[in-house]
Amino acid sequence: MAHDLTLDHLRNTYSKGITTPRELITSLLKQAQQQANYNAWITLLTREELEPYLETLDRVRPIDLPLYGVPFAIKDNIDLAGVPTTAACPDFSYTPRESAFVVKLLIKSGAVPLGKTNLDQFATGLVGVRSPYGEGKNSFNQEYISGGSSAGSAIATALGQVSFALGTDTAGSGRVPAALNNLIGHKPTRGLLSTTGVVPACKSLDCVSIFALSCRDAAKLLDITAKFDSADIYSRTTPFFNRLRYFQENFSNNKVSFSFGIPEQLDFQGNKETQALFYQSIKQLKALGGQAVTVDFNPFIEAAKLLYEGPWVAERWIATQGVKPASMLEVIRKVINSAKTKTAADAFLGQYRLKALKRICDKTLENVDFIIIPTIPTAYTRQQISKQPIQRNSILGTYTNFMNLLDYSATAVPVGFLSSGISWGVTLFSQKYCDMSLLSFANGLHQTCNLPLAATGKRPGEISNQDSSSCQLATPDKLIKIVVCGAHLEGQPLNWQLTERGGQLFQETTTSHQYRLYVLPEGERPALVRDESGGGQAIRVEIWQLPAEYFGSFVAAIPAPVGIGKVELANGSWETGFICESWGIQGANDITHYGSWPNWLNSKH
């Protein structure tokens, strides 16, 4: 019988003493062995090998560790101490002394690794069948591919053998298998999850990805693993607004206003089922409060072609130096050998073109919260892939290959099933550091689909004992509105402090009638003071928008007694703006009757 392995349900089960990690792990090992024909695992740990992890849990309580007793799988290009890493190439195999940085964080949080999972050799492929350890089989219909390269991680999670799994995603390996196995597949912002202890595919682009049963689980796992690693030259620190507390658990009930892009150019390879599910997803997003915007997708598609047709394939050649060609599968050897024709000039030309495309694509994303795309155009059987292994693999990467090249974050979310019985899904993507925002939007969409848990046939149980760190806060705006009334107005001497920080005029308006305007004693600055006595009037102001990252330096440059507070506008809204401490108007000249700072300045001439 399949278990509900979602994180909150499992935590609740342990806390109530319904089961123990040792009992659950024993059951899951047996299940994995019974389902061995799916070819999910390369190395499944024995009970003896798992005992040290379980003994550690014996000394703590479920409440002590956020992932207490949670079983997980590790793609076999990610190190687990004492267990061979093969990258699906037996001749490449080595046994690491230390676990990968991300694996260490998970084990420290109480998670228990069940073993290492199958993959397309050297993580080169989106199909899951390019492995000497057996072809990965779809968890719903074994005639179909599981997707890859993180095949085994997706299969093990979908079958209910683990709560979640680590994959890697360079060209879509963490998203394609999610679509085909009814899972959430999150490809984090590049560098948020350390790649120390990960066999590189394209080192400058590689991401460790997460397969989970729900968006909430993915968000919690991301928060635990997104830690800066000084040993990883590509590691980044996640900003404060990209943490778990900004994940929107009840997004579907909040009717939040948002906008999303829909590509003008879409290719479903003639599959009317996947096309219908895609447009049904658009309807569901609109019902959640979304405003659809059509976008030109050609620049994204052009960027995607650079990954294998451009010089980046040379990184795969670098990563496999020292591996005998005869040790590689023929299709892998063919892909990697294509790098031999690339030159240093090609590398620079590719970077130039990518920079130009990124500028265009970034501009498109500025106008929407995210863009929705098919995760894959269509689905293939294992037999279909065997007949056209490279061409059909490329088709699967139509909507995935550009993501890391353009430095975007992405969440693959399942939205329904095809007549073949397998699942299919869409991907939401946006700029870097939009991980929690994307998971929130994906969560809203996923909830409306009301799908079972992966391939287990079970329905999600009630969520209980939710982590108090998830506070349902609104995602901070990228642009902050500032009400200005004096020297920062357009055409005034200090306006450059806004414009040089990228500020733009948003609106001209007035305050409510509860304000008085003064000239400070030095005669060069105004002071806006709220007056509740009835002696105030509306003062003309401007609202400027300033990029959030420059707001702090702008405020720090404001000399006393003026500061930043909340100003009530004529429409009744309260916005951030310039105000003055009451002590600051001692000796100041009241110019309220002029109605604005420019009017007073003009009166002096």
C-alpha cells in the first residue's frame, strides 16, 4: 500500500507515533525492490548501510529536525559519502569520502538517503533511456519514457518510494521527468543550490533541482538547501524575499492580481491533447486573477538552440575528459564529440549573441510576473525514442534549453493526463530569484487541478503542523513608490538622486486635505507635516518608482529633520513618502496656501 509521503503528513505521522523512520524505511526498501523493473535505482542502500542515519534519528525528536525521517533519493551524479558515483558510466565510477554540499544539508536536517538513482549517462539527455543500468520507465505507463536525465529520481518519487529527490537540470533534466510523472519539478535560480560534489555536465549552467509531491514541499526543501557555499565558484546567496516565509500557501484563495505571458509561437508537434491541457491551464490562471499577455517567444527559442548547436556543448566535452570513448554510450559520444568542431571564436560569438538575446528576453519578462509554456510539446514511447534518439530528444528540449543560459528560475507543474495514462504539465518561469514567487503561482494552479499524489493513486492528506516560518507575506515589489514634494520633484535640483538610481515618474497627484507645507529654516527644502486640526489642505506631489535595491541608499542620503514615512493621498491610499518630524518645523515658514513647492518657488521671482 502506497504511503502519503508529503512532508507535513509524514511529520504528523511521526509526531503521533503512528510509525517510525525505521519502520517506514524498511517498508520503502521492500517496495523499491519489488518495483525494480522501472530501473529507478543504480545503488539502493541496504538496511545495514541505512542504520547510521536511523541511529542518529533515535537520539532526537521529530520536532527537532525539519526533515526528520524523510526518505529521499539522489541522482547518481551527486555524491553521497561512501557510495559510488557513476554518472551512469561504470568505468567512470568513484567512491567519494564526502557527500555533496546539498546532500549534507538535507541529512543534517534529518532526511534519510535511500540511495543513488539512474540517469541518462553523464546527464546528457532528456529521455531517461540512455543508461547501461536500464531504460527508465514511466511511472504510469512503462511503454513511455520517464524523461531525463534525472529519470530515476522522478520515478522513485512518483512511485512513492521517497518523499522527494534531487536531480540536476542543465537543459531541462529536472523539469521534463516532472511533467511525465505527475511531479513538481523546480529548477532553482542558477547557483542557489551548491554544485560542490556534483559531476558537471556544463559547469557554468548546472543546477541541482528538486522533485517533490507538492509546491509547498518544494518550497520548504528549497529553503533548507539554498545556502551559500564558498567552495562553489558559482554559488549565490538567495535574497530575503526568496525565502519560505514568502511562499503563498493559499494563493488560490487570495485572488491576487497578476499578469502572465503566453507565447505567440507554440509547437505541440500535432498533439491535440497537450495543446488542450495547455489552454485549460491558461483558463485556470485567469480564474485565479491572472491577466494574460501575448509575448514574442522567438528570442527564447533562438537562445535555446545555443545550448547544443552553440559552443556550450564544449563544456560537456571538458566534463568527460579522461573517460574512454568506448566507455560511453554511442549517442552520448556523438553529442559530446560535436564539441570538437567548436573554436574559441565560436565561444565568444555565442556569448555575444546570448547577451543580445537576454536583453530582449529580460525586457519581455519586465512586463509580466511570469511566462507559462508547455514543459514538453508532446510525449514519446521508448520505441519512438529508439528510432530517432537525437531528433526527438531535441524536441523535448524545445521549452527547456534556454532557461539556464538566460539565468531564469522555473517550476514545472503537472496539470492533467493524456489518453496514454501518463501525465503532462506546464512550466512557469521568470527572472532569477523568483523561486518562491513561481512556486506560489504554481501552487495555485496545481491546487485547481486536484491531481493525485504522483503515481501513487493517493490524494493529498490534510496539511497539519505547518511550519510557522511560512507567514504568507506578500512578495516585495521590485519597484518602490515614493511620494516627493520638494527638491526631488521633476526639474528640481535633487531629482537626479532618483533618476540616477533608475527612478521613473509614475504619477502626479495631491495629498489628502490633512497636510501643511513648510519651508525649513535654511530656505532650500520643504517639510510636509500632517495636520489633523483641520487647518491643512491638499498639496501637489509626485509619485516616483524606484528599483527596490536602490531604496536604501536613497533614504540614507536624506538629512534630518526630513525622513521617510507614510503619506495619505487624495484617493485615500497611503504611500511611502517624505515627511518631517514635528520638531523640525520650529522656525519654519508656513507656505501651505501655495499648494506646492514649485508654486512657492515661482512666487519668489
